[in-house]
Amino acid sequence: MPEPSKLVAGLKRSGIREIGDLAAGMEGVISLQIGEPLFSTPPHIIDAACEAVKAGFTKYTPNSGLPSVRAVIARRLNEDYQLKLTPENVVLTVGGIGALASAIRALTDAGDEVLIPDPGWPNYEMTVECADAVPRRYELDQARGFIPGIEDLEKLITPKTKVLLINSPSNPLGTVFPEAMMKELVDFARRYDLYIVSDEVYEKIIYDGKHASALSFDTDGRVVGVFSFSKTYAMTGWRVGYAVAAEPVARQIAKLQEAYVSSAAAVSQKAAEAAITGPQDCVETMRKAYEENRKVACQVLDSFGINYQKPLGAFYMWVEVNCEDSTEFAKRLLIEQKVAVAPGTTFGPSGKRHIRISLASPREAIREGLHRLGLMLKS
């Protein structure tokens, strides 16, 4: 019997899922590790999906997605970021991860190098390796506010560097790139003739300042924006996201949809259309709840004197726990205190002394879970 793929066998498993699996076999666990919105999908989106099913949206769609959905997405982005997109720039995907993986695969060949953030979402490394490309980490230095340093990026450039992957608002850090920083990164990519894949799935979850999109500074079609309905509209299970790119790149991403998934589910696309065109007060309600959860988390951590990065966006908090292996720390916290958190090491080597908690958890769970964390760190 031949062996399965060595490439796939060699992929690292997400530490978030590892802790989740351990917690699944235990009773009474406070779960703070998963980036799952606290809310159910808003009723008007569900109603629209039900009507779409009755209207016959139960079949294949074009690889790029339904034209009406692509049109409202292009219009929304044009209004938000003063762009000039058309539906041909938009490809509907199976979640934001579908947009990310397809973009990386469409832009790279075997051996090409992709610069990814450290710390950064573990799926970045996985999607790069699945494309047979090479991930090279750039460290986000705490002393610089976890913002990329152009001089650090320049040191990593080689003749094989093809893509710079950026993420704002950040998972796991909650940092939000200033507009000047975003422009500088796009200018950097232009100077070294790189593509940028810009993960902006938390664009609507901002507490301080405002989100700047890399697409706003793209003058020559080198930016691919990655977006999702999962976080903004509490639609994780609907599995619908989208990539935004210059038409030549968008066509390649759409081609990959045929190879991997054919298309995003028709009913999910119609639900997404209703999300964009319907009332937006639900987005603000959720954002405010996460902001209140941030306040509670800061109060508990401050009371114990625990260092953390106060998030400006997204719904995570990066907490320093002063250990040598945050995966082992997370396991011990789960066993001793029944609190599940994401170990920092799963986000990259620089996370060995940190954990990530989700502010999308119930408020009292955050309060009690962080209280138990504080007690363990004091003992």
C-alpha cells in the first residue's frame, strides 16, 4: 500500500483544535479558546435563506458566485473604502479560509516564499505549505506595538519571495494597522514586486480607530483582499467568504473553486446577500458586546497584575503568562482550572510565553475563566 501524501502528513495541527479536543472530554469547562461569535445569525438573514431555498436556490452557482451577490459586495466595498470594484473582482468562497487558501495557491508555485506574521493565525502556515510554497515568518515585535517593521521585512526578502501576507485587525493580537502603515506595506510590496494577501475578516469589529484596507492603496492589482461573513454577521456555519482581486487574479481564484469546491453553497450566498443589504444594527450590537467583554477582561487581568495586549479590534486578547511552553501551560490550565485557552505557540514561535483568549465568549465565562487564570498564575 503506498503512503498518503508526505506534505499533508507533515502539516502541523492547530493547537486551538488540540485544546478543544481535550476539553471536549471534560465536564464544566469554561471555553475561551475558539473564535466563535457569541451570537446566533440575525433573524433577517435566516429568513432570507429560507426564502431562497423556497425560490429554488438549491443548485450549483457559477464558480465565482452568484452575480447579484458579487455585485452587492463590490458596491459595499466601493462605499466603505472608496474603491472602483466591479463584480468581476469578487469571488465567493467557502469561508474566509477558502479565499485565503485559493489566493495563496493562485499566486505561488512550488518553492516560492510567503512572508507570514509571527504571531499569526496557524492556518496561514498550513495554507502556504499546502500550496508547496515556503512560509517565512516576520516577527511582530511587542516593543513596536506588534506592527510590522519594514526593515525586518526587508531582511527576509530573497529572489524567491512572492507574497506578503498581512492581517489587520489581527488574530491573535487585536492590533489594527494605522492607515499610514497599511500604505507603507503596499508601497513595500510594490518596491520588491510582491503580491499582498490581506486578511481583513475582522474589518467591522473595531474598538479604537478605524480599519484601513490594503485595497485602498492598490494601484496596480497586486493586493488580494480576504473577507468573510463569519465574524461580522455570526455566520461561521454558513461557510461563505470572498476574495477581492484584480480581474486576472480573480479568474485564477475562480478556476480553483472548480477544482476544490465547485462553488460556495447557493443558499449561503443568498444569506450573505441579505446580510449586506439588510439592517446593519446587528453588527453594531455584536461589536458593542465584544467591547464590553474587553472591558471586563481588562479589569480582571489588571486586578491580578497580568500583562496583556489591549485589542483595538477583532475579539481576542493576547495574554502574557511567563511560561516556557504555552501549549503545556494551556493543558495544565485546562486540567487544573477547567479553563480552555489557545496556546500562543500555535500562532508562532514568538507566542511561547502567551495565550490567546476569545472575547466572543459569554461575559461571565470570561470573568470567571480569567479569575481562575489569575489564581493559577499566583499559586
